[in-house]
Amino acid sequence: MSLLTVENVTHGFGARQILEDASFRLLKGEHIGLIGANGEGKSTFLNIITGKIMPDQGKITWSRHVKVGYLDQHSVLKKGMTIREVLRTAFDDMYNLEQNMLKIYEDMAIADDNKINDMMEEAGEIQQILETGGFYQLDSKIEEVAGGLGLGDIGLDKDVSDLSGGQRTKVLLVKLLLENPSILILDEPTNYLDHQHIIWLTRYLTEYENAFILVSHDMEFLNSVVNVIYNLDGGNLTRYTGDYENFKRMYEIQKEQELKAYQRQQAEIEKLEDFIARNKARVATRGMANSRQKKLDKMEILNKPTEKIKPEFNFLMARTPSRFIVEAKDLVIGYDSPLTKPVSFTIERGEKIAIVGTNGLGKTTLLKTILGKIPPISGDVTLGDYLFPGYFEQESGRDSEVTALDTFWAEFPSMENREVRLCLSKCGLNNDHITSQMRVLSGGENAKVRLSIVMNRQHNWLILDEPTNHLDIEAKEELKRALTEYPGTVLLVSHDPSFYQDFVTRVLNVEDWTTKIV
């Protein structure tokens, strides 16, 4: 049974074509992974099927009576509500039923005798619906799912306006899972989840009985939860049965076959054109030449398989700094109140350190305190000599109306236009990306622009706050290679052990310092 059918959808932004005659279907119980390089249009496709964007052409058909739950990259929460109050809105229908039932009981006190039986029967039906739906165990269900994704550590009575971006995303994800829709649509759900919470979500989605569509660049996560892959490539959607590893094998075979078919056809065309050129002027062979010309005219010309621009990341090294990069003594970080106990540590030249821990405990705050962007609550941070730090800030500049080209150029005004374009193209960005405003770029394209700025300055110390969020799989692998080969010092915040565990020399867990209960 098809829950969703997408037929011949075409859509673009200006001269940029995102989807071209794309078709898609979602069957009952399917766990679909929607993949593609940064900027291919995955989020646009999700916005089209959920009705947020009208396609230029094509037809979207949902099955009747389906309940769709959608978590996108830019979901927001209303201020002034606690986490628990937000999560309870997942069951608004049931709470409304309860209010209707209580109203019936109130009205029974003044109702005519001939209406009492009907009212009792209606109240009884509502009571049965509530009991069957587990209404009277909702609070325990809320706490179970919230605990699985770490909200219990934060406290369900905390105001959502006091949460970090990652914590707000967790709240929205938990609310969506509690709603238990018949179709779940998740756009990069692991971006703000810690490793243990990704494990919990993996188990949840593996056992999920309903259908879902998942956009993710986390290969390990994808492999664990999906049974169908749709690859968005050059505006076309192609379906593959199986996990991501199976898709990779099939995709390589398909690309090889397409290239061989193109090469065979080009050889045939060359042979036909040569025969025609040599024989069309001779009366004796003109008929054969015309016959081959007709064959050539009827031939459906294959396009040469296009190769995606592969990102090339390299960090420039500045002069050698002093032995100690950072020396922290009895450091307490925070804003209005302390986030940590007093902690002392040193970072030596050449170390590559991953900072890990549950969201909301101060990983980003620690980076900003070390860099002197915010003052510590108490204690001291001493930086070494001859430091040239390169800072990649998480989710920076997402709403900028400046183009990628001008964003980069403002940092390197002495460069020529050609040089700027070359630097950006090395990060896997094409002309359409380069001339687009930063706010309309995908999260991964935006990150590549900001990484390119860091890469084109000489640094001896890289401070990277969740650099892999939104990056596609190829870009993540290239960034990993570049950081592995980088001779300088690296201080990295990441929730992805598979990304950092092969090259870091040490892991700092902020959960060992926090004043909160985790």
C-alpha cells in the first residue's frame, strides 16, 4: 500500500534546477533513507511533500487518513512553556477528549432523565478510548521517551526559552516521537544528539512499526535503521532496496555501466561520422552513407555521466607556537551561573583533543572562554605565545543575505574574483552555490563556505565547534583526512566518535566537570 506517491515533480529556484521529473513512493512500513550531496535538494523535497513549498510541476498524493510528523532543521519552540508542557501537547487530542468527558459528567447533574443514558454511554466511550490509548500513563511515557534522549537530565520543568539549540531540537524530536505518527519525516535528527542518545534513537527507529523518511549524513546511523535508499543526484531520484552499504555498491556498478554505455555510443558515433564523411560524396556509396546518417539522426544520444565536485580540504600551517597552547587553572565557566566545578588542564602543541559530553553542559561555552570571547566565572586561562587560532563557530551566519562569494571576499579583499571562486570550488561548491545568499544555502553548503575561510588563512591551532553538522558523507571523510594530516593543534567539539576517534590524541568529557546531574 502506497502511503505517498510523488509523480514527475520538477522544481527550481531561479536558474537553479533542484528536482527534475522526480518520482518517489513510500510504502507501508518502509524505512527510507533520503541521501545526496549537500545542496542536491533533500530539504526542498521534504518541504514539497509536506506542503510547505508548491512544486513548479508534478503531483503529490498522500493516502487518506495518514498522520504525518515532520522534524526539519529549523523547527522552533514557543517561549514561556516548560519542557513537560511542550511534550504534553503531543497528546492534545486526548486531553481534549478528557475535557469533553468531564463536561458531560457536569451536564449530567442538570440533564433530563431521558438524556442520562445517552450521556453515560458517550462518556463511557470516551473513557474507553482514553484507557486504550494509555492516557492515564502519559506522564510515565513522556518521562521514558524524554529520558531516552537526555531531557530528563535537563529537567522537564525547565523553560524552553532557556535551552540551547541542541536541547530545543531534542524537545521537538521527543514530542514528535510521542505523537507516534503513521509517517515520520526526520531531517538530520542526529545533528544535536550525543552518542548515547543516537544509540537510543537507533534502537527506537529500528523497532518503529510505521513508515519514515530520514535525511542523514551519518552512514552508521543510516545503515542501522533504513531498508530503502532514495538517492537525489542531479535532480533525479533513484530507488535502491537495502541499506547505505548496498546502495554504494549498486551506485558504483550503475555509474560504471553508464560510463561504458556512453563510451560505446561515442565510439559508434565516431565510426558512423567517419564513414559518412568518407562516402557521402561518392555516387556508389552515397546510399550507404545516407543510411548511416539516418541511423545517426535517430540515435538517442547519451549524456556523459557527470562527476560531482569532490571537496578538497587543506589547512594552512602558521609558524610553530610555544609548547603550551592553553593552561587553565581552577577554571569555572558559565554565563549567569557556573556550569562547571573548578577545573585545571593544559593543551600542548600538536595535541588533537575532542571535547565531548551531553548537550547543554558547556562545550561551546568552554571554547568561547578559552578564546577570550566570554569571561570565566572564576579561575584563569593563559594562552601560549605565537598563537594563530582558526575558529569554526557552530551555526554561524545562517540568516545572512550576503552571497557566499561576497562573504568569503570580505575576509580576503585583496584576492581577485577568480581566486575567490577557486577557493570556494575546492570545498565542493559550484557557481550556483557561490552566487547564492548564505541564508538560502543548505546547512552543508553554508558550513563549506565558513570552512573555506578558515582553510585559507594560516593557523597553528584549530578550534572547531561541531564542524560535521550538515556535511555530506564525502565532505566528512575529506575533513577527517585533512585534520589527520594537519600538523598543528586541534580542539574539536563533536558528538560523532566515528569521525574523531581515529585521529584525536585525547578526549575531554565535560560531564566529568559539570555541576549538573547527568
